[in-house]
Amino acid sequence: MEYILHILILIGIYTILSVSLNLLVGYTGILSIAHAAFYGVGAYVAALMALKLQTPFLLNLFLAIIASGIFGALVGIPSLRLRDDYFVIATFAFQIITFSILNNLVDFTGGPLGLPGIPQPNIFGFEITTHIEFLILVLILAGITFWISNRIVKSPFGRLLKAIREDEVFVRASGRNVSSAKIKVFVIGASLASIAGVIYATYITYIDPTSFTIMESIFIISIVIIGGSANLKGSIVGAAVLIALPELLRFIGLPNSIAANIRQILYGALLVIFMLWRPQGFLGEYKFNK
Amino acid sequence: MLKIENLNKSFDGVKALNDFSCVVHENEIVGLIGPNGAGKSTLFNVITGFIESDRGKIEFNGNVITKYPSHKIIKLGISRTFQDLRLIKQMPVLDNILLCFNHQQNEQIQNIIFRPKSISKVEQDNKQKALDLLRYAGIEDKANDLAGTLSYGQQKLLSIICCLAADSKLLLLDEPIAGINPEMRDKILTIISELPLKGKSVILIEHDMDFIMRICNRLIFMDTGTKVSEGIPEEVRNDPKVIEAYLE
């Protein structure tokens, strides 16, 4: 039972990540491969606050969102001026830099040893310790993330984002500030991703830099593409499929060492298959390979 | 209302605009003619801030807009269409028009999260205005179709409606009737000729001389980035320099 709850919690965390990335990749058409970096910023800010200053969970969550948003602006403002591929490379650079800092600032982040013993959340005196309590917390935060994202994409601002994805020149000619809209959505995406980091850090109670690498970013992108670009429900489906599918490998009796490698192959194969035959993913409206 | 002084722009040494100057007054339709590569579309791009000029000055209603970014210029009241027809083809016709309205407070994130009611009110008003515009243009039955499914002529018409939605004082229309059927042509001609009555001015790039002669108050003929001839349509058409340039 705990095992199933654990899987559901992970699906919740990855739903937050993929829904927030879908705002960028699916709706606005800006491919960021730095999403794991913002996930990491959230996790490390919350963990360090809790460990060093013993501040309460909700304050840590709030500060993580703000910090990630500020990083989002710092990365987005210069790099969103670049076009398509160059933007991807700029986010790649940020991803690498973030990992290096987390890995090398040993005194502060613990370096490769990570940060053990992160306190579990305590919300107004209510301790969250069991799996079921964490699942409820994840569902609430994932729900809020989904609600905010959904409201944005259904709004006139969401229409503007989709228009930017389809034809920036038209949007410029209609008197809109394209870069400002892109920066706004990038900051929102980064802030929301940090929520997942905060939950992850307090749930596992241990973080190290390897959880926030470029592979993690690519995994989140796979969820978005396979679930469906520009469809938020698709991101939930994608997270559920990509988290649950490798778990099934355990039940066909593969030893763990092989299952881990097969997982990577499975993700890669799925991504290729979807790009070739179903670029809009399970539920998406936007064809990613266009 | 629009004053252009000694505008220069070159691309890798080729002068697309060479000391170009002109003035556009209130409520007039100015035709901009000239051979391909004369710099007509470049002029539109420079006025609307899509391309930065090398030298010169553009003044619009008292604002020097030469160095403004395009979204600022367009908010001041200049709209444009493109020669290569730009619309969001994957979106409904109505959404294309809604994207062009100038009231953008309903795209502010704080309003989206905290004041959804005020947004839906603005949105409803805009939708009504958009439908009125479509009715005026006679394609209200297409409101919910994807813009890409319209015929080429209807798409050209829609791009002009988008300019009307922005409620700009000055419209820059780049070949609004090239390649469309006579019926649609007359419809567009009517719409454009009514613009001065609504207090708007137009600069029109077009190769169809018959259309130009019927609609324009004034013509500017340009070649290799400079103004060769300017005046009332009859004068310009019979100017020996213009005839020579076209015959070359």
C-alpha cells in the first residue's frame, strides 16, 4: 500500500513539473531544458531554510517560489531574446551551471553528499509524516498549480501565448510586447516548478545534485510531449504513464539493475515513437515536430 | 500626422531607403507605388519598428518614434498588414481579431488570477466589437472557423479587419488586393475608401494602377529607395520619370 502511495506522490510531483513546463513548451513554444534547475532551486531553498534557520514549511515554500521566480527572470531576460535553438542552448547552460554550483559549493549545499535530514513539513502545528498525508499535500499543491496554469491558458493571456507560438511577427504587429510576455510565462513556469522541489525535498528528506540534472529536464520534457503539448490534462496523463510504466517492469521479474537501464531505453523509445507517429502526444493539440 | 525626414536604411551596402522623406495628413489615402525592390515594404517595416533605420527621423502625432520598439509604435496608433499575409491560421477568425484589440488589461496576469470577472466583461465587449467588424466585412458566418480555412481573399480581408480592430489612426496596407478575385477586391476597396470618413489615414502599397487611381488622394512613386515623384494620381501617372522607370 505504501508503495502505491509512493508512486502516486511521485506522479503528483511530476504533474507539477510537467504542467508548469507545458506552459512554456506546449503553449508558448519555448523549449526550456532548465526545468530541473528550477526544480532544484526550489528543493535546495526549502531544504536550506529548514535546516539552517528552522523556518516553517509554508514560509519555505513561499521563499522557494520567489527565489525560483527571480532565477527565472535572471535567466529569461537575457536568453529569451535569442531565437529557438539558441534559447535552448542558453537554458542548457543555466542547467549545467546550476548543477555545478549545487555540486561544488560544498560548505553550503553539501556538494555531492547532499543535504540529509531535511525536516518534514509542519503546517500550523500539523505534522506531515505518513505517505497518505504527503499524498494529500501533493494533491493540494498540484491542484493549485493546475488551477493557476489552467486559468492562465484559458485567459486572453493564454491566447497571446499560443499566438506567439504560431507567429511572433503577427503578435508584434498587433502591438504586443512579445519578449515581456515570454519572460512573464517563463517566470511563472520557474516558480511553479519550485513547488515540486519543495515537496520532493521534504518528502524524501534528503536531496543531492543528481536529482536535478539535465536528464531530469529531459524526462520532464518527455512527459510533456508524450502527454500532449498544449494540453494540461495531457501532462497529468503523461506523468502517470511515464512514472507508472517502469514500475511495471518490476512485476515481470526483471532484476533492479536491468530494470533501471531498460527504463532509459523505454523513455527514449517512447519519445522517438511519439515524435514520429503522434507528435501531439496522448491529448495534445500542438504537434511538436512541426 | 506622419512626418518622415531623410530616412536611410541599407542592407549590406544596398540602399533600401535613400534619404526618403514624406508627409501623410489626416484623413487621406496615399498610394505608394514603384517597381519591386524599390523599398516600399522596407519603409513599412521601418515605420512600424520591425527594422531599425540607419539615419533619419519619423514623427507620428508629435511623437518621435524613430527608436521606439514596434509594440509601442503600434499602441500609438499605427497598424499594418503584410505582403506575405500574416494571421494565426491555427486559431479561429474571432481570436485573430481579439488579439488585435488595443485594450490589453485583460492580458495582465494579476487580473487573470485575481479579477476574472473584469476580464470576462472586457472579453465580452471585445467579442461583440469583433463580431460587428465581421458583420461589416460580410464574413460574420466565418467567426468560429479557423483562419487558415478561409479563402485567400477572405484572409486578406481578415488582415484588414484586424487593423480596424486596433482602431489605429494610420493603416499601412501592403498589397491588400494582390491575387484576389474582383468581388472581394471591390469589398476591400469599399472598406478602405471609407476609412478617411472615420478619421483614419492610409498608406497603400499596390501594383494595380486601376485600383490605386480609384482610391488614392495622392501618390508617391519611389524607386531605389528614393521618392521620384509625388502628387495627385493623374500627375504622377503621367510623369515622364515614372513612365521611364516602369518601362525600364
